[in-house]
Amino acid sequence: MTDAGHVPVLLEQAVDALVWRHDGVYVDATFGRGGHSRAILARLASGGRLVALDRDPAAAQDAQSVDDPRFAFERAWFSEIDVVLDGRGIGLIEGALLDLGISSPQIDDASRGFSFRGDGPLDMRMDPTRGESAADYLARASVRELTGTLRDYGEERLAHKIATAIAAARAREPIGRTRQLAAIVAEAVGARTRGDWRQDPATRTFQALRIQVNDELLEVRRALPKLARRLAPGGRLAVIGFHSLEDRIVKDFFARASRPWEGDARLAHLALRTVDLPLPPLRNIGRAIKPGEAEIAANPRARSAILRVAERTQAPWPESLTA
């Protein structure tokens, strides 16, 4: 299934794991171009319901094409899920999906500034009406702050060298175009410094700036407990991540929420039988799922995707796991 040039990653696996009750209420917290939403709707009975949200105005436009009385869309950040559900009078839900990847149309649209493949304004905001653009951030951030952003969000080992080059370049003229930035990074690190010719030297810098501008990792940290707390017993939370930083957040959250007392090491040696341990609020469902060779061959952007799924138990949700 493709939508506006976008191929949803791990589509069947995610929907198979998510939809367990066909008349339930589900949330697609990252509508994107609607591929997962349409697949979820195809699994739901007439009494089912799907609420989708996305902060991207292009996603909001695409959502208008979904003509289904069971479907509702709101333009919102996924950490605003409580406001969205409360506004619709929805309490508990049967499942929620987070696809943390950037969509192909976003990458391919040079005017959005996500990619250096085409030249465009250095924006990178998922929601162009909120926050500062990547160009604004580059204009004001200190070398120290830039270094931290590139190191922490891009896992860039040459972060300081690139940050210094950016500071020197902006002293000569504003950095406002994608290829302008890519050229600065390439000159700073050298095209073959990494020993990996498959990756452009600017790839990690662009990833880091996109995460910074969109507050992506904090959004994930905020959203996970809000979505999990909304799940009815038996409800599923499915998350598709695309790089180690966000996947680590998901993996750690699921691990904490699926262990008694959140796995507190101080309590590990208490003289308690396993049957006497408190029930944790989540339990992991199966192993992490990655795309197969056929999917990667058909959609190379899927190669780094990883799907994790957790199920809500009968246990109350602890305040210590609430963002």
C-alpha cells in the first residue's frame, strides 16, 4: 500500500500486532500519509473507531481523503493525546500506534528542508507554524551547543569540527539552504573520513538538526506513558523506531513498565515468591520485529526500522511512570 509516494514500513506486522478487538477504539498517533490508518480501518468492524493525529499540515490535508465515519483526525503533536481523546469523550482505548519515521513525501519535498538531495530552505519543522527552523537554530546556537546537538542526536564523532565549521561559515553569511549546509559539512569532514561511502557526510548532521528542531526524543518520552496509561486491559501499544536513540527510549520504557516495581534493583533480593510479586502495568509481546529482505529490497528506507509491542495488564498505572 502506498499513499502519496509513501510506503508504510512494517505495515502488516504492526497492524497484526495492534488490532486484537475489531470493534475497539484505536489511535494512530502519527498519521503521516495514512497508510497505517487505512490498514487499521480495513481490520475494524462497523463499531470500531480510529482517531488519528499528526502535526504536519500536509498530513492533515491527506487525512481529508479518508472518507469513513469511523475515522477522525486532529492536527496535534502526539504528546497531546490526552487533550485529543478527552475532547472527544474517549477514555480507554484498545490500541495505539507510533511510527516515528519521517515520511517519504517530507524527505522528497525540497521546500521542507529535511534532505540535502534537493536544494531548499533549511526549515525541517514537522509543524511549520511552531518553533524555530533549523536555519534559525544554526544562526543562534553556540559552538558548544551545536557540538552537543550533533554528538547527542546525530551520534556524530566529528561534532566539534562540524560545529566550528558552521560557526565560521555563518560569520561570513547566513546558512539558510540545505545544500549550503551539506557543503559546509562535507568540506569540514572530508567525503571519505568515515570509511563508509554509502552515507553522505552530512547525513548525521541533518538527523541531529531535525531531532533538535522538532523536539523528537522528548516528544517520545512524553507520549509513551500517556498512550500506555490510556490502554484498556489487553490493549496494545506498537512503536516503530528508525534509529538507536528513539528505539532505546522505547525499549527502556517497555522494560521498566513490564517489571515489578519497575525493576528496582534495591528490591531484587527481597524474600518474595514470584507469585507474590505485583503485576506490572505492561508486558512485552514477542521479540522486536525488523523488516525482512523482501521489504528492504522494495523499500530501502525500511532497513533501519524496528517494531516493539507491549500489552496493558490489569494492574493500575503507577504515577512513577507518568511523564
